[in-house]
Amino acid sequence: MTSLTFRPASAVAGTVAVPPDKSITHRAFLLGAISDRAVVVDNPLVSEDTEATLGAVRLMGAGVDGDIRSGRVVVTGRGVRGLTPPPVIDCMNAGTLMRLVSGIIVGQPPGEVTVLDGDDSLRSRPMARIADPLVAMGAAVVPAEGGTPPLAVRPGLPLHGMVHELPMASAQVKSCVLLAGLNATGETWVREPVPSRDHTERMLRAAGVDVLERDGMVGVAGPVQGLALPDVRVPGDFSSAAFAIVAGVLRGDPGVRVTGVNLNPGRTGLLAVLQRMGADVQVELGPDVAGEPAGDVLARRTSMLHATEVTADEVPSMVDEIPLIGLLGALAAGTTVVRGAGELRVKESDRIRTVVELLRAVGADAEELDDGFVVRGQMSIGGGEVHSHGDHRLAMLGALAGIASQSGVTVHGMEAAAVSYPGFTDDLVSLGAVTA
């Protein structure tokens, strides 16, 4: 376990290009595997999660040329019904991989069961939410007792379209059902209580699939004859950019600029929250990248932040950034409340519990709610020692707490940041942070 201390910073400044978007990288590899053409994926994210997805694509029989670490991979697809899933796929810590590949595997030709497994963290995450709709479509999908991985998936059973009502918005569950719908008979629809990220729908449209919309639902009509994903250049990941943006809001003088970042409206809910908290944040749109809006974000130090309330309908557009709201709330005037974020309890850690623990450890006044938390702002935090619990978002949150603190913060388990942002510490140091 790596422990690293982040000292208080009077100012941070500079320009960073954050890692490529993880969600888009996952989808480019997976849709490339079922495409009718070879797909060039430029600027893919290099991380443990995306390497697991590329490994799964290779195991299922798609061609993979190039090295993800070189910044360019060519995935030669086998068509929408041309993969041969292996006996076992190790998804490591990649929940996105496990959920999306399940929807792909059930539509492949008849074959033996594939067991989808992962590390201890992934084995604790709920999979009944994908197993139940897939079974309702005619698939054979069996999770372990308690609805968690390992997940046994049998390809080749006849699938039929249906309408699936999601109890809570989830881009991963929605994507799983839509991907299964590509090989189902009839129309497959997903209704969410509020819209979630639409990366899958955008990429399917780019590949020539007719993505349906009706009465607040999204769907596909199957079985599709094929799809041809164009080459993809992956933009910067907003969830990674969020940490640099918040560093700028807290200590940016003259400012922190994040370049070439994905600005999909389904991902950027944090920006609206920052604006109503009084943060000095500017967005500069550039050309679309991979069918997604992209551009630069400039964040400057804000002398006074105001408390806010994040409601359930906002959570899907900023679910990975909710921990940052806790830190911002501790440094704001007033009481900040987050509700409707129960999904955080089944992330890489129970992020409601662990975020509150982290905030308390650095001197903040925070308490848990069943589906969120309350933070009573004191406009400063002292410092202390925190644990990442193997969660990349918590590791990076601890680092930001350190630069914004009075005495510094030691983060135990800082290596967890490599799951999504391997160069995070180096980028923070390049902006002026000091570590020990």
C-alpha cells in the first residue's frame, strides 16, 4: 500500500490534459468487437479497467492489433453475432465491462456458459439488475447467491424484445439491455426515472443502428443485420477532469485549464452545481470528438463557495463526482445536502460511508443519509490521515483535501488512483501541489 502526503497549497495553476474517457473507451472496444469493420481506436484510456475490456474482446475472438499503451488500437470485429465467448472472463474491477459484455454475450450463437468474475470489490457489486431483465428477454444469466458476481451467462437462447422499467437511472444497465436488444426479436425499450449517460446510444447511432425514442424511453429494434462503427478518437474523461476542475476552484490562481475534455450533457452535472455554489468556471466548446461534444474548462479560485442541495434527478449526470460535492460542501458557507445517491453504496466502495468517513477524518462536519450525506460547511478543513479503501475516487478526493487543508492530508492506498487516472499525482504536482 502506498501512502502519500499532500501538503496545503497556496495556489495551483497550469494546463492539464486528463486521461481519455473510460466510458467511451470501454464502449469503443466492445462495439468494435461486434462491428462489421476494423475499428481504429485512437487515444484510448490506459487503465486496469480498460485493459480488462480489451482482454475480454480478444478472448471472445475479435482481432486486436496494437498496444493500448501506444495510444492506438485496431479492433477487428466479428459482427453482431460472430463472437465466441470463452469459459471465463476476468473483469477485474470493471463493472462497466461485466454489465455491458453480458448484454453482448447473450446474443451470440449457442455455446458453453461463460463465467464473468472479478476482484473482491467487483464481487460485492449488484448484478441482479442486469440478470433480471436479460432473463425476462429469454436469456440464461445466473449470478451468485445475493445477486453478485460471479455471473454465469449462456449464449444462444432466443431473445425477445420488451419494455424494461429501471427503478433508478443507470447507464450501464440501460446499455446492457440495449445491447441484448440488438439480437432480440422485436423492439427493446428502456425507461429510466431520469436520463442517464447516453454514450452507448450515441455510439450505436454512429455505427448505423436506428436508436428509437418514444415517451421518454430509448430503444432498438432487433435483430439488427449488422453495424459499422466508425473510427473513434476518445476525448478526455470528464470524471477525471472534475478533480482538476475542483482543484482550480479551490486553489486555482490564476487558474487551471483542462483541455480536450468530453462535455456530454449527461456527464457534466457537476458544472451546474459548481456554478450555483458560486464557483468561477468557464466552458469553451471545441469541435465534437467521437460524436460527443468536447472542449476546454477553465477553473479559477473562488473566494466564497455557497452550500447547495443535490437532488435525485441531478445524480445520474454527476454520479462519479458526488464525492467532490462533499469536499466542496465542507469548504462552503452553509449546509450542503446530497440526496438520491443510493447508487454510491455499491460502487468500488460504499461511497456514502467512505466519503463521510474521509471528510470527518480531515475535520469536516459530515453525516450519512440512507441515500446521500449532509455536510455542514466550516469554510476550512484541518487535515489528517485518510484511507482510499481501494477506491480511485476516494484516493483522489483525499489528495484534493490535502491541498485545500490547513495542515496536509496523508492518503493511504494512493495507488488506487491508477484504476482511472494513473498520472493523477504527477498532474497535480505539475499544477503546483507538493507531496511527501
